Amino acid sequence: MKKINFLFVVITALFTLNSCNIEPIDPSLSSQVDNNGGNSSGGGTSSGDYWPAAINNEWHLERNGTALPVMKIVSTQVISGKTYYKFAPQYGSGSTPSGASTISLNKESGIYKLRTDDITISTGGLNGTQTGYEYVVLNDNLAVGGSWNGSYSQTTTYTGIPGITINTTYSGVVLEKNVSAIVDGETYADVIKVKVTQISSMSGAPSTSAVTEYWYAKNVGIIKSITVSGGTTYTSILVDYTLY
């Protein structure tokens, strides 16, 4: 077991993906189909584990100075022959639809995917369901400049109201690799920095976008994230983590 105390600017998008918002990623170069149905380009080889996955691993994050729900792996599930590591449920609040959402991580050959299950939501006295989705958040096989892209859709349905579908395209690009980064006074020697861009659209409304830069430290996980969406910037940092 390993435990360290320090602030971590993290992948906030991880748990903000769940509330009809967008998430980022970008493409370029040659093309190679990944097993999520998206495309990747830019050669390279997997250089290690940038998101350790084991039951009871947990990451404590702060976003803009406020503690976020603990990201803790609580179980595993096999889907279509692939192992997914499930995080403890997250709960929406405030002006966004509220409800418990469950996110899972799958890693295979240097490709990291996040899967969000269907969500039961309640807002303004209405109850409904928001369908889940899956997308690639990191491909550590790629060299600097390498990229990946894909798409997914989410449909939100409330009782007695026609469903609303949001279509999202995403792209990711590797900005830096094998570099050091200092976060809250801690130095990480092997870091991958990526930028993810997401563009979401729905019928009868203008498209929206979110651009996030993520820093992943080898054998630690996400150490920093900065998201710009709707004219607002969200910065997340790691304050504590425990790995088994």
C-alpha cells in the first residue's frame, strides 16, 4: 500500500462527463482503428501504467479549492470479455440533474477507456433516465503529436416527455510525454500530458464544447486537469491517494 498527501490537479472531467456536459479529445496523422470504434494516429509503444487499477485504490481531488467525491475503485465487472474497474457511485447536485452515476475504467494495450452506466435522474419534480456511454481518455502508445478520436450519444428521457439525444464527438492529442511535472510541490518524473476536446450537439440548440488538458503520472494516475467550458475554467488537483 502506498499513501501520499499532496494537492493534485486532476481529471475533473471524469465525473463531470455525467451531466449532459461534454468531454474532450482530438485526431491527426495516419489511422489505426482502436477497439472502441474510434481512430488513433501517431506511432509509439505503451510505456507503462498511467492509471493504476485495483480494488480500494482511491484518489482525493479538489476542484477550484472544493473537495470532490472520492474516486475509489470498489469492484470489477467483466463486459464482453473485458475487465472494468468500477468507481464508487457519484451523485449530481445543484442546477444539473441529480442522480447516482457509476463510472468504470478499462485498460488494454495502453488504451484507457471510461464507461458511464445509465443514470436514473431526478430534477424539478421529474424522473428520468440518461443513457450511458464509453470513450477513450488516454492512449499511451502514441508519440507526442499522436491523436485519437471517436463519438458517442446520450439520450435523456423523462416520463411523459420525448427523449432528448445529445451527440458528442471527441478527439485527443498527446502534448508531452516522459516529462516531469510539479504539482503542489511534488515532482513527478514520468508524466504524459494530453488535450481532449469534446463537441456536443442536439437538435434545435447550438453546439457546446469542452477542452481539457490532463496530466497523468506513471504509477499514480491523474495528477492535474484543467477544463475550459462555457467560458468557465475548472482546475482539479490531487490532494491525497492510496494505492494497493
